[in-house]
Amino acid sequence: MNQLHHNLYGRVDADVAAFCRANNIHVQSYSPLGVPDHKTFAAPCAPVLLEDPVLLTIAAAHGMSPAQVVLAHQWAEGISSNPRTMDALHMIEVINAAGMADLLTADEIAQLDARPQC
């Protein structure tokens, strides 16, 4: 397993991901929901990834939370995640996101993939 920083605004380098897949190394992300308490990012990546308008639109279309969309998107990419939380309700939300990857359409995945990289 290779654990890398990966979220909508900071994605794993395509070459690194390809190397991992070719060598049977699973990619797991940390900070998949961004770092909401880190306020130094500039627009359009500030202040909070979970308030991204594209993400909010997709979440509303599926009755999902923005966090579930981010995690489902990563599952669709074959990347598991390790979001930090101490909240039991958030933990349940994370667990439920794993089964939601199939809800995202190809167009929605393309929209998420096109988010700015900061």
C-alpha cells in the first residue's frame, strides 16, 4: 500500500498511480476531504473543499453529502481513503460512501476530475 495525499484539489500524480497499479501496490489517500482547518489556500481552492459548487450540485442530485461524493469518487478510481474524524456520525457516513461509487455518472466523474489542482 502507498498512502498519499489525495483529494479533489490535490490528486495523486498519474505516473505514480500507474506505477502502483502496475506493481500491485494499492493507493490509499489521506486527507481526502481536504484540510478544512488549513486556511492558506488561494481561490478557487479555498477555504473548504466540501463547499465546492460542483461537488454540492452532484451531492444534491444523489441525496449524498459532499463528503460522500468525494469518497465515492475515490472508490470509483480504485483508491481507498482514510478521512480523519472523531465523530461517530461521520464514521457511518464514510462507511456508507463505499457503496455509492456506482451512483456517480461518467459526466459527474469527469466534472470532479476537472476540479482545479492547487
